[in-house]
Amino acid sequence: MTLRLRTAVSVLKPPAPAPASRPAASDGGEDAVVAVGETPDHEPDGQPAPTGHTRLVDLLVDQVPETAMRPDLVLLTYARPEASGFKTVASYLNLRTGGDAHSFALCGQDLGAPFSAMRVAGAYERTGQNSKSLLAILDCAPADAAEQLDGSPADSGVLLTFDTSPGPGTVDTVVSAGSVELAARLTELVPDSGRLLVVLGPGGDPGAVPAQGADLHRASSEGYGTGVWSALAQHWTQWESAYPVVVLCDTELSSDTSHLLVLRAAAE
């Protein structure tokens, strides 16, 4: 059996949460009152608080159908930590989706974290430890994002669910390639019939996409680490019937390493 993509949802630039109704502090300092376990919805200066990984999880899980709940494996990845520091958001995601899964987070791998997570999910499936997996890919923009010109100021998140049922969207391979070998890797994926779709991240080289038998979709740079995955969530229903092979390709500029996830969409 192999993993098959079943559900893909995303969130980009979520609006600030509505202020919660809280009891007044005894000294009249209402801004200081926050329920145990919650986070403030605004900063001391009155500005909205950062979105945070926990709220991104809530916004994603609320879009997922009940049939995708209760996974055996829950994986959470991010390229950049949120400003409030370390939290066990993977455990929270597990709780929100059934509470019975093995769950953990992968970080410190930059854009490669979600691809590593897919390798882990595949390994779990091959050993018979899970038939339903869930992967959340989160990104919180840094506090000074509005002042930066790197094209990635938005909070964003993607949630994907996988099972082992037959059908389109099976995970074929997850590989990494250097710039020299990327073009050859992509050429090898061009199907005998139909066309290959390459979903290329903001740092990718369009020149590596085969000139024959392939189409290119450039992913948005609004969310760092979520671009190709957001594109998958937004367009998968169209792609799965139009392309035999879909490959997500995200490239780290710092190392010039490209990470590839290959999905077998429609029957070749």
C-alpha cells in the first residue's frame, strides 16, 4: 500500500481574531486578564497579537471534514518558529483531530521540513503503523515582516490528510536534488502519455522544467515554506484529473537544494 492524498486545505493572511470577552481585573487593568491556557488577542500597545501556530491549526482543522479526523500519525512542520517561542502545537493538533495518534513536530530543516515529514509518513505506512496520516505546514511571518522586501510577509498554513485507499494522488517519491541534477530529475518524471505538472517554489529555476511534455505552475511567495503546498491545496481538484504526474519542487536559496514530492494523479 502507499499513501494517497485525500484532503488539502489552506489559510493565508488570516484576519485578526475578534477580542474575547473577559472579566475585568480587580484593579481595573482589563488588558492584564487572560484565561489560563489562552494567549492575548492584542499586544500591550493595543496592536493585534501575532497569529501564532495554534490559531493557524484551529483555522485549518475547522476546514477538514469529519471523515479525515482520527489519524494514526500527526506531523507538524515549520521553517520559521513563531515569535512566542516553543509550544507543543503538534500535541494540540493531535488533540483537535482525535487525540489517538503518534504526533511530533519537525523543524530546523528550512523548506525541507515538510518533505522530511512525508518520508516519515511513508516509513510509518510501510511498517504498518498507520493507515491515516495528517501533515500541517505552518508559517508565521516575523514581527517586522511588513518592513521587509523579501516577498513573504504573510501568515499561512496548509493541512493535508493521507490514507491508503486506492485512487489518484498516491505519493510516488520524495527526493532532494542539487541544481546540477534537478533538470534531469524532472525530465525523468515526464509521463509516456499526458503531461507533467511542475509546481515550482519561489526560489526554483524555471529553466530546469522540461521544455517538452511539462507545464509549469509558479507558487506564490506570500508564505515562506508553504507556497507549493498552498498551491496544491488550492488547485488539486483540477490537477488530479488533468495531469498523470504532479511534482512539488521547493528550492532553498541558501544551499541550492531542491526538494521534490511526486504525486501520481490520474491514471497514465
